[in-house]
Amino acid sequence: MRGLKRLRSAQTISVGHAFVQYIRRGHYELGIDTDPHARLKAAFTELTLAI
């Protein structure tokens, strides 16, 4: 593995990972009305429609 060369890259990966975990756990109002196993997919669908 090459690893992360810059601190900025590591921060971006860390923030993205935390964001996904918060969505999966239901801390955001994205995809909360769906099955917990499909919550991540529904949340990203909602995000693409909003953007």
C-alpha cells in the first residue's frame, strides 16, 4: 500500500468515514425512514437529489 502522502488527504478520509458512520447510525435526517440496512444508499440518493 502506498499510504496517504499528505495530512490533508488523511483528514479528508477521516471526515468522510465519520460522515458515513453517522449516516449509518441515524444521527442525520438522511434516509431515516428506510430500513437500517438500506439507510446509506437512501441517504446518498437524497444527497444527489439535493445537489
